[in-house]
Amino acid sequence: MKNKIFFLISTIFVITSFTVGKDSESSNLLQKVDRNLNPESYESYKKLINIEPNGRKKEFVLFTVKKGKDKVAALFISPASEKGRSTLRLEENMWLFIPNIGKPIRITSLQSVVGGVFNNADILRLDYAEEYKIQKTEDQDREILLHLKAKSNSVAYDKLKMWVDKKTILPIRIECLTQTSMLIKTIYYKQTKNFGNGIIRPSVIETVSPLHKGYKSVMIFAGIKQRKFKDEVFTLSFMHNLESLR
């Protein structure tokens, strides 16, 4: 009887150790994707372009700063009508500051401060590993398909299917899904560029959605570099002062 109990305990230990090991390996892979995309703390300049079915475009230029896993802020540089506006994200909480109002207002992840297909969660993106866990991986020749599940109900997309290049450990495309696996949008990562200091990542991100047929939004990174910031930069009282960081 004692031998049977010992065998059962040993089997459970081996299975548990294997599962924990696989979970840790998957988590490390997603963290590596995050770090290959961006330093943990950085500044960047990017252009957002919304393209309508008739070809008409609307462009925005943003200066973005990020600290750690859960702090992101962005300043509108152009067009002139948007200049001086800023956004702040702390974990899943988001605000928009409009100069002539003078007080930050709450916004949600599924809204969009620029319109188009990118929402606020896309524009003020946190680390993927902060919001998602890997449920399953699939080996697909030169790619790895990651099936991701949101860690909480407050995340913009309940599920993600992320195709990752095995060589670069960078995303190629991501399908954003609802809890019932309905496709919300597809995000494409293109034109890998060397930004210097070891940052080699896609410089263009495009997104389309079956919910917005004929529309497309594009995010073009003009520059990105590692930079450290004080915590006070990511506060409501500092939103009007982001210009001082440029």
C-alpha cells in the first residue's frame, strides 16, 4: 500500500513539474516577443494613418513614452487641431487630456482617440505578457502560433492568435478575437528595421477589421530608443507637461 501511495505521489510531482516547466517556457517566449518589440522603458515617435474606403487619409503624429510593464503616455504633435492633447494609461485605466478643457477625462480601451481601426489599447499598448497567458503553441514550419488568453475581463481582446517568426521572435500577424472566437481585427507587422542600439523590429503595423470593411489603419514608427523616466511622468497632473520630455 505504501509503495502505491509513493508511486502516486511521485507521478503527480513529475506531471506538475512538467506542466510548470512548460508554462514557464511559454511565458518566457511571450516576454521575449515583448522585449524584441520594445525596450521595457522607451520613447518613440510614430505616425498613425487612417485610410477610408474612398482613399481619403487622416494622419496623426504621436510622441510616446513607456515605463515598465504598465505605464504608457502619448502626446499629439500633429495635426494642429490635436496638438497638445495627451493620453495616459496605467494598467487598464486610461485618460485623455484636452488643453482647452484642462482636466483629464476617462476613456476606455475599446474607444479610439484617433478614430479608425486602432483602438486605445492598440495605441497605448502594454506588454503582451502583462495582459495575456499562452494557452497553446503550434509549430508551423518557420513560425510558432501562440494561442493567447486574456488574464482578466478588462483586456480589450479576450483571445489572440499570434504568429511569431522563429528566427527573430517577432510577431508577423495577430488575430484579435472575442470570447466566442469571433474575429474583431487582424494586425500585420511589416518592414523590420534597425532602430539602433540593438532594437530591430517591424517599423510598420497595419490593421483591418471585418467590422469596418474597406477601412485600414497604419502605424509607422519613425524612431524608438531606450529611455528611463520618473514615475511622476505617468500621472494625471503631468499630462499637460509631456511636451517638456521632447
